Amino acid sequence: DGGITQSPKYLFRKEGQNVTLSCEQNLNHDAMYWYRQDPGQGLRLIYYSQIVNDFQKGDIAEGYSVSREKKESFPLTVTSAQKNPTAFYLCASSISPLTREQFFGPGTRLTVL
Amino acid sequence: AQKITQTQPGMFVQEKEAVTLDCTYDTSDPSYGLFWYKQPSSGEMIFLIYQGSYDQQNATEGRYSLNFQKARKSANLVISASQLGDSAMYFCAMREAGSNYKLTFGKGTLLTVNP
């Protein structure tokens, strides 16, 4: 089945530790995105990538880093510089940035203790 | 200024009735698209419907329709014949051509369908 996988569903980390969230898609999509969602809020864009080996900062990139070495994979690292990392993180992909629909993964809920 | 405003934090509807979820937007870009997504309690975002700024007709997808009033900058979602499974958060989003095609989301409306 084609889709986007994010693992794990729940992630706990100690304050000050970097953590990497995985996002894999087998839809052959060029564009991939990372969003953050806080309680009672809409999604905010962290980073996006339109093609392999290229990515751009979104609206709230500070304290995060990404890589796009393979078309299928777009991991997000939450660094210790991110002041409030506890949130729900959603990965998405689309055929290209111009297409209408972004397909979303199931999300990872990160809690920093 | 908020680019997407959803003024209804929560809405209730009886099963089988229609419901309208409000969305207003703010942009000076003549080329943009408006989206509605559904987020069940599981967390995954599900695309429902899309309206382009140059589309002449309101978009429809099954029980979902978008009431697009360009001059008023509103893009309300209408769900007809509500079902219990429609209970979820609903987000309106906009993508402006001049913003490198990034999606901007509203804060959402929690819809509860009562039996």
C-alpha cells in the first residue's frame, strides 16, 4: 500500500537531547513537508523540500534541522535549541509543490520531559 | 494579521442535518488555493476539498461543498447529511502562489455530530 509512515507514534525524550523523527513515503512524491501542531492550533510549517538534496525553511524553522538525501525520506531533527519541542509533528508529501493535495502521515507526538 | 480565520472553535450538529463551517482569508495575491482538511482524533490530516481562486464554480466532493465568496474572502465548508464519523477537527488552509506554495492553516473548528 502506498502512503506515508512516521515512527514512532509517541516519543519521549529528556530535555537537552536531540531527537530525530522519521518520515518515509512510497508515493514517489517530489515534495515533502514537516508541520508542527500545538493544542488548539492549526499546523505550522517547519521545513519543506521540493526535490532531493534541497530544502527550505518554513515559518518556524528555528531549533530544527532536516535532510533530504533520498526521495523517499525526509527526517526531522529536533535539537536542544528548540525551546518548546513538545508537540504533535506531521509529515506530508505531494507530487510537486504545485499539486492540490498534500498527503499526511499519522504523526508523531513528541514529549520532552 | 491572521491569514486564515476560523471563528467557530466548536460546532454541534444533529446526525443527518447539514452544517456550515466558516472560514475567511486574507491575501493580496490574485492566485491562491483554498483547502479543507479533516483531522479525526487519530491525528492524521485528511484532504476534503479544494477551491482555486480562478475557479468559476464552487467545488463539490460528495457530501462536501465549498461556498466560495471571493469578494467577501470567505470559503465556508458545507457538510450535508452529517454522519457520526464526521465528528472531528476541521481546518481551512490557503496556499498563495507568491508564498512558494506553502500552506497556511487556520486554528480549526471541532465538529461534534450528535445521534
